[in-house]
Amino acid sequence: MTIIKCPHCDKETEYKGNEFRPFCSERCKLIDFGAWADEKYALEVETSSMTEEDLETIEKASARKSEE
């Protein structure tokens, strides 16, 4: 039997046969889902700015494609 800790409340719960895994209950699962929906969690994104050269390359490719 594998026991895990609920990522929300840290309660120990059985992994196998738990319909709410990795959470211990529907309540903890919904609280976590709500946090995602409210954007309390975020994944980091690399920001990159386009150079003039990048923009020119895109414009040229677009122009060639529209000519075809």
C-alpha cells in the first residue's frame, strides 16, 4: 500500500484506489483547481523580444507565401 501526502493539506492518504489522487479528498482537489483558475499558480515563461532582423525575416516569408 502506497501512502502519499495530499499536496494541499499534507494529510496522508492511500494512492491506489483514491479517485481524487494526488489529493486526499474532493475538497482539496477543488481548492487546488480554484487556485489555478484564480491564477495563483503560474508557470514561468521566457520572454524574448524580436529584433528588427527577426521582423524582416517574418515579413519576407509572409510576402513570399502570399505570392504563391
